[in-house]
Amino acid sequence: FDAIWACASLLHVPSAELPNVFSHLASQLKPQGLFYCSFKYGNDDVERGGRYFTNADEARLDSCIASSPLHVVDSWLTGDLRAGRESERWINVILSK
């Protein structure tokens, strides 16, 4: 693939599985392929309302992709736009193979 879009989806993968998931997805990319992903900002794993979330910050993402051929091209933080969640932050990352 030329690119992968994983907006607020990989955050449901258990943190221990993320390095393998990133490596597998990277193997699906063409050379210089791009990969967008976003996570709720933090460095912990939480359960809310019976749902599992892996939060990530810059260091945690670096650790998750360390064994893959991916590298960070850009990252930025955004606020949640949903009503009542304005205080939640998201990390957005563009990776390249």
C-alpha cells in the first residue's frame, strides 16, 4: 500500500501487542509508504466503560515502532472536538517506511 490510515483505531490494541502490529502493518507498505495514526495522549493503558484503551505519547510511540522499519515524519497534539471531552488531548503521527 502507498499509505495506511489508522485514526483512533490502534488505541484499542493492547500495548504489549503494538510493536508487532506496527511491524506487520509496515510490512504492508511500499518503500517510502506513509502511515497516519492517532492515540489519546498519555503513557498508560486504561479501561473505560468496558472498553480498553492504549494511550500514547511521543516516547511510547517511539518504543512501539523501534523494532519496525517505520520512523516519525511529523507529530502534533490536538484537542478532542466532542462536547464534554474538550480537555482530552490526542497525539497525531505521520510515519514513513
